[in-house]
Amino acid sequence: MSGKRYLLDTNAIVALHRVDVIGLTSKQTELIGLIVKLRQQYRLKLPDAIIVAMAIQSEACLVTTDSELQDIQDLEVVNFA
């Protein structure tokens, strides 16, 4: 790397990589239950639990720099570090 820092707009990522955007609504009780379970089991912060649960439920790989998420069962993590 050149030492420059980059900030990526999520809309740019979606446009460039044709990423599926997954939403969360109050009617998704199964997903909400998984979020609660993950928070309790792994002591995750709410945003991390939401992201992890959505990745697990949609069978998506999670691209992250957070190495702690690699220990979560049923989650495929791609380390972006």
C-alpha cells in the first residue's frame, strides 16, 4: 500500500461489486432470535450481532478486519486485514 487511507462509500461498493443489500425488519423474528442468541453466546455488540446473523442467515461470507468474528460457528469469514 502507498500509505494512503481510503474511505469507501457503501453505495460505491454496491455499484462496483454488485453486492446484494440485505435489509432487517421487525417481522423477521427468526433473524432477530439469531441476533439475540449471538449477542448472548459470543458477547457481541449489537451492530456486530446484526451483521453476523445476516451473514449466517443469507449464507454469505463476511468480509471483515475483526479477527474475533472468526471464532463464530456457522460463519464464513474472509479476513480483509
